[in-house]
Amino acid sequence: MKSFIRKADLSRDRSEQRPERFAVGDKVDALVTAFDKAARKVSLSIKALEVREEKEAVEQYGSADSGASLGDILGAALAEGGKKKD
């Protein structure tokens, strides 16, 4: 079965939407966005996966209204995780 990722779905960041970053056969994490059973094609999106992961992180570790960036939220979460291991 063939899978496709449109150029616009390679990343949220436009500068990272370069197909030459990848080679045929590379393994990537992506979200299935469409499935065409008749044509036997699957459409994938790295961008949609990034959006979903960010939304889940914000829901788990903070709110968008708090004024904190995703980096602040994840940094705090990682710092807490490091303290628990010690």
C-alpha cells in the first residue's frame, strides 16, 4: 500500500517543509489523515501529529491562557521528571 505526505504536511514550520530532508524508505512518525480503500492509498501528516502532540502537552501540563510557551511547559515537565528520578 502506498503512503503519501504532502509537502505542506511535512512540518508546522514552513522552513522545515522541504522534501529533500527525507529519502525514500525513511521511517517517520506521522498521523493518518485519509485512507482511500479503493485506490489503496494512505495520506499521512507529520504536521497534524505535531499539532496533536502540542495540544496534548498543553492540556496535560498547562493552559494556553497561562502565557507560558510550549517550551516553558515542557521544560518544567522535564525538570520535574528529572527530580523524581534522583
